[in-house]
Amino acid sequence: MGAEISKQIKRRKAVAGEKKILSDMLHGQGSEFPGSDYVPSDRANWMSLFNPDEIEINQIVWPGTHNSATNDIGIPLVTRPLAQCQSLSVYQQLRIGTRVLDIRVQEERLVCHGILVSYSVDVVFNDVKKFLNETCSEIIILEIRTEYGHKDPPDFDIYLEEHLGEFLIPQDDQVFSKTISQLMPGRVICVWKPREPSEPKAGSQLWGSGYLTDNWTDTDLPWTKFESNIKYLKMQEPVVERRHFYRVENTATPQADNPIMCVKPVTDRIHPYSRLFISQCFVRGLGERLQVFSTDFIDEDFVDACVGLTSARLQGKA
């Protein structure tokens, strides 16, 4: 018992120390970067605010959400805090500017996070289609994967094409250098990541797992995650040379050996430092490598930071 208490005391000191490192860096070096003062006049249509004939896909900094469809997961006040990573519905996330969705499913086509399940994936499809029908030039990256520990939904690739076919952008390596207008009328890049290997073929309506990659660091220590994100981003080629999307996640994750198991208080250790991360990317010469930037509990400020950097790139300032 004494050893466990000592371990938890050390853990709390480590968390406090890492939060202080980030706080001191923020106050000492600031969080400004090219476009950091930009505020879109219409977040629901922020891509349309730029010229769709000129903005290329690889110029965009894509604001994304981690575990996007967990707003109603589990039992309120009981299991929900253990798995909820977003408080907004998928539709609400899209309306405030989210453009990359991370959807986890299980064998019965229910959205899930770990062992906890939520609504049917059809709810996600309906939210996506409702948003697309309300807008004209917004492009979405929709990642759907079979959650760890679950089986693939039967014939789910066919199911995806049936429900999203009219909006899907076919798999094509040339997409990255194309403009939004050149992708129209397609609106959704759908990346399907089944548990059993079954990669979509070239030219398919669906995109394979290699087209959206990341380097997940499973930790509840904010500075550790921050520096890990920097380290792996440094290994990536500049955005203009890529033929895939690379995601950085501004999240911290509860650990099984820590008494704090709720998502929000843990991820809040790093959540306020998204602008600091972008700023540090420029300080360390990595500004041209940031592409997909995701978070738990997305808010307007996070979106504004990504859109602001996009604006700066289009103006040749970043």
C-alpha cells in the first residue's frame, strides 16, 4: 500500500512539473505564429472564404477531432466521463470548423470507444450529409476504423459506398496537389481502416489506411506528449512533398495505473497549449510540416489557429 501511495505521489509531481514546463514556455516564448491573429468570419464555411480555385489540398491545416463521435457514449456521470472525448455532436463539430473526423466502429455498426458503445454510425453519416448539403466548398476527411478489440462490421466497405457514394472523392495520389474546385463535386475523403487487412484498391471510392497516418504516444504527461509530437513531426517530409495526410494529436490519455481515469481532466493538461505547439513548430523549423491537427473537446479557438495558419500559407507567409 505504501509503495502504491509513493508511486502516485511521484506521478502527481511529474504531472505538475510537466504542466509547469508548458506554462513557463507559453509565458516566456508566447504562442504567436503566422496567421495566429486570424479569425474566420464564418467557421462553418471557412474553406469557402478562400478561393476554391486556388487553395490546394496540401496547403490546408486541417482541424480534427479525436474520437469524434463520443458525445453521447456510455451512461451520463457514470461511464461517459471515462470515454467521452467530445462534447459536441459530429454536426456541431463540423459547423464550428472541424474537417477531420475520427470514427470508431464495432461489428454491429455502432460507434464505440473501447468497450463502450454509442449510437449507430448512420447518425454520423446523417450529420455529415446534413452539413455538406448546407455548404458548398467544404471538404471533409472522414476516417473510420474498427475499434481495437472488436471485429469488422460485415461488408462495411460496401455499406460506406452506399451511404456516402455521392460525396466520395476517389482514391488518387494527385489529390494532394489539386484545388478544392478540382475535387468537386466530391466532398469527402473517406479513409477506411478495418481490423482485418483489406486495403481499398487504387481508384477505389475509399482510401486505405496509409493515406492518414500518425504516431500515437499513449501518455497522460503533457510535456512528454508535446515533445513526442514534435519529434515525430520532425521525421515527416514537408507537406508539399507528401502523398498522404499526417496527423498530430494535441491530447493526453488517462492511464490504467492512475486514479484519474476521466478523459477531460487528463486531456486538459495539454489542451490549452495547441497554439504554443504551432508556435514551437515554427521556432524549430517545422512549420511547413504541420497538416492535420486534432484534439479532444474541440473549440473555436483551436479551429481558428488551424485556419489562421492556412490563411498564412495561402499568402506565402508560412
